[in-house]
Amino acid sequence: MPDTFDPRPPQELPAFYDKFAARYCAHGVRLFGFRLRWIAYRSEELDRGIERAVLDLAWGEENVTRQVQFVARALEEVQGAFALTFVEVGCKRMLWGADDELMKPAVLRISMWRTDHPCGLIGHIELDAEGRPTGAAQAPLPLVRMGG
């Protein structure tokens, strides 16, 4: 990791984010009941356009129920020899205000970060009541990763 803090995500992440998010916005996608998925890629391979996951798990698979467990497991798979790009994709509803009845539409949240950089990306795709993308998507924003 560089000695100076760079508040911008690595230049390769926005293009990968756009490509990845487009898959979840495609016609016919329905995410009703989808909870959470973690994927780890070798950053060097992604930079060359190769999308081969080192590890790809849904929440609860193989007793992995927390992000920290998944990250440790992925790093173990490559034995620390490679920089990894992590993707977390999950559906959630967010409260609009103090009244629990007022909820924002469900969203698919996509976050990405690399082990060799302190900043990643986070974005949202709005979903309808059936779990289909509405076409409304937030452009990804910088995501600061504390502790790497």
C-alpha cells in the first residue's frame, strides 16, 4: 500500500464497477430473496480483463457469515501472494425517516475495494417490490476502507 493516502479509488475499479453493475441491471434480473454475496478476484487478472474468482460465496455458505471471515478466507486461498479485489453485493431496505413505515425502496448495494489501496467504490441500484432493477442507479462513490 502506498505511503501517502490517495482519496481516489484505483483507476481500474470504476470500469469494472460499471461492467459488474450492468449485469445486475439486465433485463430479466430478479433479486427477490437475494441476501448477500462476496467475491474475490486477483487484481492483476481483473486489470487484464480476466474475471476468474478466487472465492465466490453467498452469505452463510461454508460457515462464512461476516465480511472479515470472507476476506481472511480469500487471502488464505492466495496465501498473500497477490493483491485482491473484493466485491460485496447485497440487497437491503433503508429507513427513510424515524417512522419504520416510511422505507426507501429496496436497493442492491455494490461495494468494491482492493487490498493494495485504501479507497474503493460503493453504489446502489434501486429495486422494485419484486426485486427487479428499476433503472435508477446511483453512480458509485468513493469508499474509504479503514485498516486496509
